Amino acid sequence: MSTGSSQDKEEGGANFAQAAIGTYEEGLKFVGVKSEVHVADFDITQFMAQFYAGSIADANPGYWDEDYAREQWGGLIASSGLLSTVSKTMPWRPDGATVRKSIVFLVPLPGDSTINSSSETEFFRPLKVGDRLSSYDEIAAISPEKTTRLGTGHFVNVVTTYHNQNGDVIAKNTNSVFRFKMADKD
Amino acid sequence: MAQAQNKTWDDAAEGPRIPRIELDFTYSRVVWGAIASMDLFPGHHEKEYAERQGQETIYVNTMVYQGWIDRVVTDWAGPASFVIKRKMTMRRAVYAGSIMYGEGVVTRRYRDEQGRTVVDIDIDVGDADGSCCPAKVTALLDVAPRSL
């Protein structure tokens, strides 16, 4: 079962607050739904790899030293921490951004706010400068209602599979996202 | 650039603590990490939004934890190591203005079916108030050149 709904085109930039609203029972019908395959808008670049590595003061020569990286990995690599970043769409384009809402926003549930609670990722090869990734999401599970410090909602497990331009599987990621209602502050 | 020594089977006994890394996550650095990972979610740059979520202020984003956890491994094991599995749990946020640390301990050393050296590592990431984001990592040590 699959849906193209994660490929919806919308005007304007990304809006993080617009989640589909519905009941838990409606949400459960989305378990097993896959998005279409999404091709990233851009290649992984040396700038992205090094700007990100700088943000965490990471001197790994795989990101910085072309000679070393060529010898060890076949070219400069990027931290695997950039996996989901290098699969994103541009937040704005002159022809109207393709807003790739996370599939978690498309699942009808009572909560309109989200926060990542955990993730588990398997990596099969490093991200390489020059790669362009493709990926698709699948809703793997939705928990019954739970209450945490932040509010009441549901944990949604999303599995994303990533390929490079050669069709090699780079990684598989399972994200657990809490979809909840923000507590009112008076 | 000087190349760090790569840990091998003999260097990776179970038990000894992996050296701690620390970094000052100023407001600028929190926003830097969010932008470097193209994360425009307002909780990482808009204090009022973060407060409405019940947080103290803006906080470090997920992709930065992921790179930070891998840095704990590769700073210790050297640049020929490679994380093949990472499971992390965000218990609470690391807020702008915090010193964030990362440290770990090797819990298991073994060889996979290809004869490669593999270690399981428990990693802890936190701030002055303690653990925020514990993680379990599996890494290959001393990966043969161009084998991945």
C-alpha cells in the first residue's frame, strides 16, 4: 500500500505546524503506508559536510582532508549525522517549493505538535560528497494515547530507507515521533 | 592534517571509558547546527516557540546529537572507524547556553561474519545537569580502505 501524499506541492515555504488532525482510529489506517520515492533537491557538497562538522567541532579528516579521504573512503565524506538533511527539499524555490512534509504530519491524529523522541539508524556506507540521495518513508507503528511531560499524544514510528544515485542502500532509519497537543499556558 | 591513530582489536578492550568530549553550545552554536542541518523547526531558533512547547529556551536539534554521538566514537577510534548502528533516546533537551558533553564505554568487542572488528558502545550525551541523550552505537574499527 502506498500513497503519493507526501509529494503534495504547496505554495510558500515549509510550515511545520500543519499536521492532519483526526482520531487515533483514523491514524491507525496509515500503518504500512509508504511514501513515493523522493529524490533530494541537491547533491552532498563539501560546504555542507564541513559547515556541519564545524558546528560540532569535528576534525575527522574524512570530512576535511581530501588526500586522506580519497585513500580511505574514495573521496571526501560527510558525517552520517547529515543523513536526513541531505534528503531534504529546498525550503524555497522561485517556482514554488516542493514541500515534502514528513509523512508523520500526514497521519490524522489529535495532536498538532511534534517532537522527535528516539531514532535508530543502520548505516551501510558513508555519505560521500557528490552523492545525491533518494529515500522513502513508511509508517511502521502508532502507539495508543500516552501522556508525557509535554502533553498527551501518540508515538509514531517512521522507517526511512535511503539510497544513493547508484542504487546502493546507504541507511535505514526508524524515527519515533511524539504527536501531541501543547499544554495551554495561561 | 595529522591523522589520529586508528584503534584496532587490541586497543578496544571492553570496559575502559572512552574519553569525554565537551563543547560550549552557545545560542549561536545551537542555531549554527540547526542551519547546517537545514532544520528550520522553530524550537531551535525561536525562544518563544520553545517556551510554548514547555522548554526553557531553544535547544540542540536531533541531527546535531547524531553527529556528536558519532564524533565520540571517531575521536576515540580514529577516522577509519565507522558507525554502522546508532540508537538514541532524547530524554530531555540540551538548551542554548549549556556545555554539552559526550562520553562512552565499550560494552562488547567481537568479529562479524566478514572478520571485521566490531564494538558495541554505550554513549551518554548530556549537560551540567546530567544525561540528556543516551545512545547505543555499533561501530566497525580500522575499516579497510575503500571497502565500504
